[in-house]
Amino acid sequence: AQSVAQPEDQVNVAEGNPLTVKCTYSVSGNPYLFWYVQYPNRGLQFLLKYITGDNLVKGSYGFEAEFNKSQTSFHLKKPSALVSDSALYFCAVRDDYNQGGKLIFGQGTELSVKP
Amino acid sequence: NAGVTQTPKFRILKIGQSMTLQCTQDMNHNYMYWYRQDPGMGLKLIYYSVGAGITDKGEVPNGYNVSRSTTEDFPLRLELAAPSQTSVYFCASRVTGGGYNEQFFGPGTRLTVL
């Protein structure tokens, strides 16, 4: 079965420092991986996705993610964090075989960026 | 484009009441989904639809029903509300043609059942 795991419930970073939000996955077949961000009382916003090709994927708001097949990881990164990046981040994998290509989500990581 | 819109934003129900959560998208997407989000958890799929007239169950369908009479609308019905249905509900949609297309989410409906 497809699954994703986000090992950290919370990540704290000082503004201006680099940030990493971790995600590992387990899939049978090709992994289609996504990152979404959720601001308080808002819906999920798409950040970036990995389908195939270059292992470094660039997305919205200066975020990027590194796909590592050998480590089955898809960590979200940003070189310099902003206070406005504080939000809940979800990693997700598409279920290739079931239920209309549903997304299977990790439990989320709360990112807090302090001035 | 308005994208995916949901109404209402908030609702409080008493046990046993019923209600319909509305979802509309203006992107002509064939695929639509209903998820629920519980605290500290990721989203779980309730129902999905691959086009008008076609719906199917997701992971947690009990206590819910859906219909899809048009491409644009995908309402979610709660018939006999229970406290376990207290959650935030998100509707999403995506284009057909490769499941790697991202899903677009609505702003959510926060439902409390007392």
C-alpha cells in the first residue's frame, strides 16, 4: 500500500535560516509526490510536485524539494525562511491504483519561523 | 476563475440533524473529491467522482452520501449527524489525463456536531 510519513510534528526555524521539512514515502510503482501548504483556517495550496526527471523540483514561494529514490525521501526545502512561511505542510503521494487517484497524506508538519 | 468554492464555511449541527455541504468548481475538471481533516491527521478520502453521474466510495464513506449531476457540482450529504463527524471538510478537483496533475482544494467547511 502507498503511504507517506512526516517524522516531525513541528519544525522551528529562525528567519533567514534554511529550512527542511521531511517526508518519506512507500509506493509500489512510480511515485507521484506532492507538497501542499495550509495556512490557518484556509484550504490546502499546492506547492510543488515530483513526477519524473530532475531530482530537484522547484515550486511556489521559493520552495524546492529533493527527490531521493534510494532513501525514499522527498524533503521540502527553502534556502532562507520567512516568518510568513509559518504554516502546516503536508506531503502526499498519489495512489496510482485506487479511488480515482486519491492523494494519501502525511499527518502534517507545523512550521514555525521566528523573527 | 473562482477555482473550488465551498459553502458554508462553518456549521454547528445537533446530533441526528442532516445537512448538505456544497462544492462547486469552474475549471471544468472531471475528477472531484471530498476529504475530511481531523486534528493531527492528514486528510482522508470520503467519496470521489470521475465525472458527472459517476461516484464511488473512498476510505471513510460511512454516514455520508454524494451525487454528481453536473461537472461543476459535487455536494456531500450528511443524513444523521454524529459527533464523530465533527471535522473540517475539503472538496478538491483535478483535470483528467494522468493522475500526476495536482488537486485544487476549496477553503473548507468546519463542521461541529453537538
